[in-house]
Amino acid sequence: MASMRDIKRQISSVESTMKITRAMKMVAAAKLRKSQERAENAKPFFDKTKETLASVTANVNEDLHPLLNKRNVKKVAYVLITGDRGLCGAYNSRAIKEVEKEVKVLDKDYALITIGKKGRDYFKNKSEIISEYIGVDDKPGFATATNIATELIELYTEGILDEIHLVYTEFNSVVSQNVHTLQLLPIEPPKSEELDDIEDSYLYDPSAEEVLSAVLPQYLKNIIFGALLQSKASEFASRMTAMDSATDNAEEMIEQLKLSYNRARQAAITQELSEIVGGAEALE
């Protein structure tokens, strides 16, 4: 049985840890509110971009633009979005497992573009990493999405990659986040049922083919930017939940340690009383 001194030391250690987890929970909650607002405010803009893309690509041939053109797939790439830090529950591991599940059934060569240190560190000795983005700000800027989209377009148009998928975590609520895999390139024209909500037709000057050269890269930037915002909100929600659970566990552990301390103290008192009584009887 541990001594009272050891138990008091454990209690002090757990209390210090609990202060840290409670502070991390409060920080994550504050960042989550801001990230959630940014993701929700940007959603109408992204939806309008998709609507415009649907209108433009509804009646055009896939061969009119290289980003629409499908070719024989020899090498596939996955853009994996994770965090730079841990202590956020299963946020990082879920996205990593999704990529592992995808490549496990893949019969083609593949490579990764990692956004976030955790994904990079996990795959650096297991898979080819073409490019990595570390230290993405807690408030991702559109410039970051532009840089990523520009690199992906170059890799695709130069024939280095034949198909590119995005793996990110969608934020639904504080307790619910889902990992999604989305094909980025070649861009898939929307299905006919997706056009039912588009009420107005568009007239383009110059032609729709020329408009594609402006709309398609912008569409990619918007999708990646939206995924960055969703992933950051999911990361903060996961961290807040994990730290809340860790704080609760620390409180339970402290209660158990205090109970053990009281038992050890009672045992020590009983032992001392027994020794006193035994000594008194011996004197008699």
C-alpha cells in the first residue's frame, strides 16, 4: 500500500494536470466559437461557387479544360488535413485511418500532400509525401488555400498526378465531426439532380469555355479553404471535448486518491493506538 506521502504527491500532481486540462478546454472553446462562425459565414459563398460551376459545366464537354479531362489513372494523391498538435481526441487518427483505408484497396501508385504535422509525422516513413504544409494558422487564410490549389493544379496538369482526393473532417457539432473524402481533380461535373435547385440560367461573355479557366481554379481554392475551416473547427471541438473528459477523469482520480489517503491515515492511527494499548498492557 502506498504511503500517505506518496498519495499526497499523486494528488498534487493530478491537481496540476487538471488545471492545465481545464485551461486548455477554455482556450479550445473560445477558438471553436470563432472558427465555427468563420465556417458558417463562408458557406453561402462556397455554395454559390458550386452553383456557378454547375451552370457552367452543365452543357460543356470534359475535353474543353484540362481540369475536367479524365485520363488513365497511374498515380493517385491524397491531400490529408490533420492538426499540428495532439490532445484532441480521435481527430487526427480518424483522418489518418481514412487515408489508410483508401490506399489499402488501391491498386495504383499513390502519394500524399499533408497539411498538418501529425499526418506528416505518421506517414513520413510509410508513404511518399510530395509536399507538406506545417504550421497552418488557427484562422486559416485564403492565401494558404490558394497556394495549395496552385500546387495541385500544377501537379495535375503536368501529368505527375492523375487523380487527387481531399481527406478532411467536416464539423457538424461540438460532439459530432465526420471524415470525408472528396475528389478534387479531375473536377467532376455535377449530376443532373444537383442542377434542380438552379433556377436561373446564365449568359456568359466570353464563352463558357473561357469562363472555365477562371471558375475552375477558383472552385478548387474555395473547396480547399472551406475544408481548412471545417477541419480547424473540428479540431477545436475535439480538443475541447477531450480536455473536458480529461478534467472529469482527473476529478474522479483525485476523489479516489483522497479516499485512499484517508484509509491510509486511518490505518496509521489504528496502528499507533494498537501499539499504545499494547505497550500499556506490557507495563502492567
